[in-house]
Amino acid sequence: MRRAIVLSLSLLAVAACQKKPEEKAAAEAGEAPAAAASAPTTPPARKPGLWTQTVTTAGVTQTMKICFDAAVDKRMAVHGQAVGKDMCEKNVVTPTAGGWRFESVCDMGSGGKTTTTGEAKGDFSSRYEVKAVTETTGAEAPQMNGRHEMSLTAAWEGPCPAGMKPGDMQLPGGMTINMMQAAGG
């Protein structure tokens, strides 16, 4: 379960790392700057409310509920940019047909060096899906090393229920943590 939580938080951070590298890539490919400027440079914000996320990794599927508001969504983006600046030598998010492709190379200290590639698709107001592959080398915990595939499906359920505040994540078994506190924010 810890790996699913860490992967969920990591993917939120990676998805939130929203530099404008696609403009650099377009220039290197010889495309006109206007073409790059016409494409959105960041994924849309998630619709505020309760989202159900189903994460599958290493053959284990877990479902969590997360309460978002605009401030938490924005703060996660700020957190992701900070992570990218401090830990990642590469953080690329580019638009694709119906979604966003991302790639990062990050030094996670004792967690090893990670290279993650993936794609997020959906409208972010009712549903989205993320598929990612992470290759980890040099982690102190041997089980963290190697290739790890993850898929995440998120669906908007409605307003956050009473007793659940923005940033709260309800884990399998009913335990609730606050993502912002878990991410050090």
C-alpha cells in the first residue's frame, strides 16, 4: 500500500511539473514558434470535488478517494515544480492527441535515480487515466530498483463529503491522510 501511495503522490507531482519544454523541443525540431505557442502548455486543472483513484502496480489494485479544491490542485503544481527544480534533471510535459505525455529523470537520493515516462488522458473534469513506467537504479532498498509499471484511473464523484477537507486522501481500509502534509506542504 505504501508503494501505491508514494506512486500516487509522485505522479501528482510529476504531472504537476509544468515547465514549457515543448517550446524548446519544437524549436529544436524546426517548427515555427507560433505552432508551439498555440498548444496549451499545461494539463487542465482537476475539477474541484471528490475523486476516486484506482491505482494498479505490481499486480496490486487499490482504490483511494481524494478531495481536491482549486487551491490544493494549484499547490500540488507548485510542489511539483519545486521537486522538478531540485531533484529532476529532466521534466518534460507535452500535449498529445487527447492528453499529455510526460518524461522525467530524477535523483531521489536514497530512493535511487528514476526515469519515468507515461501519458495522461482525459478531460480532468470527469475522468482521466495515467499510465507510467518508472525505471529505478541505485536505490538503497533493493525492491525499489527495476522496472515498475503503474496505471491510474480517476473519476470525479461529486462534491467533497462532510468531514473530508481539500487535500484529504482516504486510503483502502478507511484511514485518511492529508496529501499536502504527506508531501511536506
